[in-house]
Amino acid sequence: MSEEKANELRQQAEARLAAAGDDAPDMSVQDSRQLIHALRTHQIELEMQNEELRRAEQELSDARDRFADLYDFAPVGYVTISDKGLILQVNLTLSRLFGVERGRMMKRRFSSFVAAQESDSWYLHMAAILKGGDAAASPLELTFKRQDGSFMCAVVNCLRVQQGDQVVVRLSLTDISGRKLRDERIRKLSAAVEQSPSAIIITDADGSIEFVNAAFTRLSGYAAEEVIGKNPRLLRSGKMPAGVFEEMWQNIRAGRTWEHEICNRRKDGSLYWDAVSISPLKNEQGDITHFVAIQTDITEQKRLAGEKKKFAAQYRSLYENMLDVYYRTDKEGRVVAITPSCLAQTGYTQEEILGRNVSEFYADPSMREPLLSELFQNGSVNDFEVILVRKDGVCRTVSVTGSLLLDDARQPVGIEGILRDITGRKQTEAELRTSEGRLNMAQRIAQVGHWQLDLKTNRLIWSDEVFRIFELDPACFELSYEHFLDAVHPDDREAVSQAYRQSLVTRQPYSIEHRLLLQGGRIKWVREQCESIFASDGAALHSRGTVQDITSDRSAA
């Protein structure tokens, strides 16, 4: 009790004593001493009681301060609202959570802090609480909008309290935004692992499988329940060296990530390749508790790589053993690549040709201009003939088939092509032309022509002498068996046709003399001889024969 308060009480006591009058009885000395003693004792008791009251008042004040501290600085937000939803009391924690000064929150509707999309949920919950239902026992998750526009998620616990004739609701709000964020991250991580296109295996520190995702089942054929608790070695195909797995354990037990390409075996016994990456997982103390293996199916890539390697070997073999010469030049005409076959065709080795301009090998360098002109005009040339000079000085006729090489901007950067020595072919063609000339001369002298009919395509070929005998222009006459019959005298057509058909049936040659009906009604007699060639199954392939003008013999007879 303060000194000011004590003086005030003393004055009030003296005033009451004066009002009552001084009726103190006469007392002996002994009685006075006893009274004084009693008064002093009572005074001490009062002082002790007063001290106890002061101590109790201090403890009560300290308790109020502690409660205020606990209330204001509790880890959860506290708020008391009226039955109208107005804020009556709020602690500093909730004030900080909402980002609003406590004084500005008083008498404000609590629902103004509830996110718009959840205002209906809060209204129904509050209504149930005010009715005194069981809603108070059910926590509610709500999203609140802070002063800065951000959102927080909290678990709200409510308690309906009767204060005299007034009902209030006390709420506690536990911020779970962090937990919700962690839950969402865990959900995303779980979904990413489960939906990953790569197979994921999680084992304990001893290698026993604790988890596999759906991609593992698709890849290996094993369902999760078939492998949980087992060791991943059940996937081994027996195709990998034992040292591979020893290396794996040495690395991952040392805390290092290990990557390799592994050939595994599916549940159905088929083999597959995967690129595996295994990493250790550690606890807070740095101890390895689990291993995570990520497997990516590379079976198709391995197959394609094998085919590519095989194709490369075939290409290399073709490149090194081809008879024709493949070459490539830059845009200035310098040879940048050429096959080893250049030695046989030109007498030069690859080393002697690379870097030199192709014009140096032409019998006449100006002969390259027509080739370049056609290349730049059409983008390619086919069977373009040029004359090149071998190392020994011999000229050879060469066929060039090539194309322009273009960059991304479609600008020429070089030429590539195939060179084929056709000197022998050209000589053979010349000899054939000489032989054909002689044959044609012999046919003219003997008045004998030859023909051939392809029975699959109905393509008919006549020699020049046959056209002369039939007196037809090769440029104007369309060759076919039907048009041939049109040239036969109408009275002989059936006999000619019958003789040909019969020879196909009997597979025997035939000879027939018949007339031709020429322009102006003139008649010419011919002797036709024919034989046919048959396949092993008896099908006729083609027929060939001769036609001889025998008009003079008929006239003489």
C-alpha cells in the first residue's frame, strides 16, 4: 500500500473517532499497559497483513504482466469477437500475422480478413458456433488476406463464451502457411517422382528396395509389391562384368554419385539397357540412410548406335573399296576428299590429289566450264562426260555425276560427285555401232530384218531393215503387235496370228510366208520366222524373229 493511501485511511479513521466522541473509561495503569500492549500487537498484525496484501498485489500485477506477455507474444494469434463478428480484443501475434496495427483492428469485422473465396465457410462456421453446436470442437482451415495483399493459411479454433448477458467468441489462429507450402512441395515432389518417365528406385543403406515408381514397373515388368524388400540385383542380366558393381558400391558408399550404362533383364526375360545414376541420401548427421537410383531406358538408343556403327563400318568399307571414285571439292575447286579408288583410275594416290584443283587433271581445263555451268544452273549433273589425264599421261573418258553443296544460306560451298571411267564402255559402244552398221548393211543386202517382242510389256522392237521392208517411217509408226497385224494383208492376218499363237502353245519355232498390204494397194511378200523364250514355269517371256522380203522370188515363180 502506498504512503499516500495510508495517510488517507488515517485521516478517515480519526474523523470517525471524533464523531463518536471521547468516551474513554477511566483505566488503571495496569489496564492501560495491557491495552497499549494489545494495541501494539494489533498494529503489528495489521502491518503484517498490509505487507502480505502488498505482496499479493505485486504478485497479481506480475501475473497480469506475464499473462499479457503470454497473450501478446504467444506463437498463435488470439482474438475475441462479439456475436456481431466485431473484434473486441486481439494479441500482437495476430496483429503481426495480418500486418495491421492492433489499434486499427479493434471494432473491425473479423470477416474482412477472411479471403473472399472462403467467406461463406466462415459465415456458416460462425453461425454454428453462436448456436452452441459442436462446431466449436471442429478446427477450421481458412485462408486470410493480409494487409499487403498476400495470403496466409491458418487453423482456427473457436470457443463460445457467455459473459453475463453477452456472448463472445474466442479464437486461436495457428499459421500453417509454411506447413502447407511444405506439404505442397512434398506433393509436387511425390508427383514428380511417381510420374517421372525415368524409373526411380529408393533403397535403404543395405540396398533393400523401399520404393519404386510406375515407370519402373513399365520398364522392368515388376510390380512394386514384387520388389519391395528385395535387392535390385534381381534385375541383373549376367551380361555385365562383376567389376562394374564393385565400382558402384565403392562410389556410392563413399558418398559419391555413380553413373553407368547397365544391361538389365525384365521380368519376362528380355534384356534392356538403361543409363543409371545412383546417389546417396544422408541424414542431418551426414550418415547415409538411403540410395536413390534413376534409370532411363536407352535400349532404342543403344540399338540405333549399334546400327549407326554398323552403317559407318559398311560406309567405310564401301568408301574404301568402291570401284568408282567419290570426290568432294571446296568452292574454289580444290579436292578436300577422295576415295582410295582414285589410284586405280587415275594413277594418283589420295595424298597426291588432295589440295589440288580438279582442273589440273583435265585434258583441257576449259572443258570444266560446261560442267560448272550445268551444275550452277540445275544444281546437279548426271553422266556428264569429260576427258581426264592419268598420271602416266593417258587420257581417259570419265562420266561425272555430281551436285552442288550448299550452306544454310543456300550458297554454294563445294561440289561432290562420282567419277566413273567409261573409256572401255565408249570403246565397246563404238565397236557396237560399227557392228550394228555392218549388220544393217548385211540386212539391206539380204533384205532381212530382225524384231523382238517383250510379252510382259508388249514392247516391239524392229531393226531399220524391217521398217524399210514395211515401208514405214520409224518416227511416225507406233510399234505394237496389233499395229504389225494391221500392216499384214487382211486375207493373211488370221493365218499369221494363228501361226504365232500356235507356236506359243507348242513352244516351237514357226515360219510363214504372207503378204503385206502397202500404200496404194501394192502387195509385198515376206517370209517371217519366229521363236519364243519361256520361263521355267512355262510362261512366255519374249519372242524374236526375222522378216525377209521375198517379193522378187514370188514374182519369178
